[in-house]
Amino acid sequence: MKTFFVCCQLMIAYYICATVNGDVYFKASKPNNEWWSSTIIYQAYPRSFKDSNRDGTGDLKGITQKLDHFVDLGIETIWVGPFFKSPMDDMGYDVEDFYMIDPMFGTMSDLEELVFEMNKRNLKLIIDLIPNHSSYKCEWFQKSIKREGKYKDYYVWRDASNQQDVISNSSITPQPPNNWLSLFGGLAWTWIEERKQFYYHQFSKEQPDFDMRNPDVKQQILDVMGFWMDKGVNGFRFDALKYLYENVSFPDEPFLPGKSNASEYLEFNHTYTQDQPEIIDSVLEWRAFMINHTNSKNISISGLMTSESYSSVDLLMQYYGNFTNPGAQVPFNLALVRFPKDDHIVENIDSIIKNWLANLPENAVPNWVMENHDNFRTSSKFGAEAATMFTALKLALPGIEVTYYGSEIGMEDNMYLRPEQVTDDKLAGSPRVSRPRDYQRCPMQWDDSICAGFTEEKKSWLPVNPNYYKMNVESQKKIPTSSYNFYKKMSQLRKTDTLKNGDLRTYNITKSIYILKRSLLEHESYIVVTNFGSETETVILSNVIHNLKDELFVYLGSENSGYSPGTKVSTISTGNPIQLRPQSVVVVTDKFIEPDLPRNNAVGSTTGSSTKLISLICICMLKRWIL
């Protein structure tokens, strides 16, 4: 009976697999030897990464103290969030002074030390730049209110729709110029009595929008870029580019079909306030400036331009520019950040990967983002066991990968914040999210000491996740099968020619099993097999992938997979085909992998020691008897 069921299982596996053929969705081309072409970009959220001065808040010195962490993981590029002087109405994305570091994060000397120490370790630094808006406390905005000099039109100002009535009668309430709403809720227009005009803000009223059509503003942004490049910054992540321009005619925005709530942001078609065509011109202009500035300063490595915009793939492909007019090397691919958790997870992942690669311009480099400071962590969205599967996928895909701090240990959102501990009141209950972003911004978990080694202060700026006693860097370093060591081994795999320059084939064979194959002529191949389902699955690889050897070697398996490096698996139905547990992943290769020695086998260890001891006693007794 047992044999019958095994045969049935294998027949089902064959039926599922035999009808599927993988297509090449990324073809190996001439290797791109730029330093950034296969880099891992690690987002170190500065408030939450490491506190060096016992004030409970992360800072630049804290990042410097932990640089060897990146070296150990094989990470080459660190993205540090906004550290400019700010009143922190939007956690630093409301800049008061674009040329000054906020005292919360340190001093200019601290940044110079960070750059110096990074250069010693061959690490690259990119920083956030926010070109869409400033803080209302910015000197430029205060001068714009007073209509001083060139700052008069630095921001988007408009008369009230009833301007003449307001001017002639001070008791009349000014009415906004149109129906535009703020992403953070409410009207996107705020009246300034001193100037007797409305200013526009896509985000909060504390974040007035620049008029990016003003040549002086454009030059100001270039000056800011040059200032920080001269400080040793290797590149920028341009924030919120989707909102950079507005339609010059300022017409009312139409409702979406079937919608009518004039106070609900999501009920409008934002055709006049998002993704305006001039954005591409600015992207190309910024990249050209970075190239020229690098050349003029005789800087030996190219600058890296990345961008954030939750826009359509068709539009983001324009961000890349072309050979004649290059744009952003890394327009962040954010589709994997926000795809839904449902029964179609494998189809969704496959569709996102194929869609990006199918539209990729010639010689452009793909990139993959799965987590960031504005969205759920993967481990909280899909479950703790799933985190390692996503690590394997994102690090096996071609091009550039973006890692959010803590992802290397499977950090989870901290859902244990009391109402009085919440700091992100801007987005609580807003159109974009129904919860504060604080949950995914809690402190990095370094060890099992108080506050997880993030700070020596008793209280950190946000509470540490209570699971830090077991989920932390130092604990996981000691466990060969931990998330940390899995991430590290996948990072090492990215250094191979196959993963840097090889083809990609994808195989979406069931609702549970998803497979990636990376291959390169005259090099070893690697196959990533993931099981997103809730049952153990048998995978007969030769029925899915052609021209495989009958046996492959396990390079790496997640802790819950049951597979250790060096284990042989069959690609055919006989022998030892892959039996993949739910929510687990295994990476196999045609390259010989030395088997791991047995781990923590207390019984075997004791038996071995006893055997050696008995043998030694016998030899001694025999020697004595002979003599």
C-alpha cells in the first residue's frame, strides 16, 4: 500500500511538471563591469540602526561602528535615509536645511568619518534626496512667503478661487484654487495670510512643494547634489518623484468611475498631480549632472542614481533613459513591495519578474525591492517561515537587490506599540495605510542585551520587538542554519559569474512551487526551488528543466527544508528527488558541494568519543601485556 501511494505521488508530480517549459526572461549579454551592476543596496534607516551616544536614537556614528557587519554579509552599498536638519514632522522627509546634518544624527565630522571608514572597506554610500518639497521651516520657504528675491516663486503658489472677494473683504474665507487633495489627508492647499495666497503640498501642510519649473529651483537641487558628492557621497536615492510636477493649468481632478467622495484621496484619478512628463526630463538632467561632476572632479568611480516612484512599469522604464541620454541606473522596482497576499502568490511573483524584465531597455540593469520603511516587512506579511524563501529569490535574481535593515535576520514588524508610543501620526488612518509605519521602523536587533544592543539607554526612540532575545544578529551568527547565515551564503553566491552574468529561466509550475534557474555557458548552474504552499511537495526537476544531470548537489537549504549543503538529490523520479516542506526553499547546483559535517549530534559525538577512549585503553592494555 505504501509503495502504491508513493507511485501515485510521483505520477502526480510528473503530470504537474511535464507540461511546463521555462522561458528565458533574462538573457546573458556583455558583462556590465560597473561597480553597482550586481550590488546589494542595504537600507540603513538611521534612527533605528545603531545609537552611539546613549540618547536612544540611531546616528551616523552608530552606522560607522557597524560597518564590519556589511563586510561580513558581502554587502557593498549602504543607503542612509535622510539625515538633513529637519523638524521631523515626517521623520526627516521634511528638510529644513539641505546643507546641514540634523544634530540628532551627528555632525559633518561624523559623516566624514563614516565616508573615510567606508572607503577603507570598499563600501559605497548613497543618501536620500528629497527634491519635491522642503519643510515649512526652511529658510527658502520663509523668504518665499515674504516674496524675497529669487525665492518669491520657489514654491507652488496660487490665488484663491475667490481672490478678488478676499482682497476686498477680509471677513471672506479664501477658497482653494481647485479640488486637489493631499496624500496625507485633507486639502492640498494651505492659505498664508501674510502673502495672501495658497501654497500647494502633496504631503502634509508642513511640506510645501517646490515649483520645479523654476530654473532657480532646478539649479538649487543641482547645487545640493554637488555639495554632498564633494563630501564623498557616491550617489542618491531621489524620493517621491511621482509627485514632482503638477499640470500647469491646475484643473480639477476627475473622480474615478463610480466614485463621488470629494474628501477621499483614493476616489480621484490623479492625472494632473502624478507622473507628469517633465519628471523624465529632470531625471535625465540629474544624471547628466552627476556624470559631469564626477568627471570634473576626476572621481574614479561613477555615481549611482536611484529613484523612488510607485508608478507603472512603462513609465519607470523611461527613467532609465537611453545610451545617448542616460537616466537613473536604478529606478526602484517596487512591485514586489506591495503585491497582495492571496492564493495567487506564485503567479503574482512570476508576473512581476517577467513584466519588469520583458520591458527592460537594452543594457539596463534590473533591480528588486521587497521591503522598505513605508511597508510591511516580508516576515510579517507572509509569515516568519516565508522570509527565507524571499531572501533566496531576491538574491538569486539578476541585477541589483535592495535589502531593508533587519531582513538578514528575518526581523518582524513590532506590533506591540501602545498608542502613546506611536510617532508616525501623519499616516495613521491615511489613504495609503491604516496603521503607523512605526511598526516596520523599530530598532535593529543586534544581540540579546537590553534594547537588543541598539542602545545603552533604557528606552529607545521606538520600542524594540520583544522577540529580540532570540531573533538577533549575534545569536544567529552562531547557528549555521539561521536566516543570517542563509542570507550570507546567498550573498556569496551572487559573486559567481553565473549569478552576475547568467541567464534566468523561471518555472511557475503550480500554485505552490516556483523555480528560478540561473545558468551561464561553461559555468555551473544554480536552481532555486521554493514551496509557498502548505503541504510537502515532490519536485521532479528533469520533468521541468531539460538537459539536467540525474543528480545535483544542495548548495543551500532553509532551516525548515531539512536539506544540508552537499546532499545529493535526484532530478528524476527514481532515487532521491526533492521533497520540499511547506514554506521552505532549497538551492541546488551541478557543481560538487562538499557535504556538511553532522551538526550538534550529541549522541554521535558521545559515541565517537567513547569508541576512541575504549580503543586507547585496549592499545595500552595490549602493549602492557606484550611487554
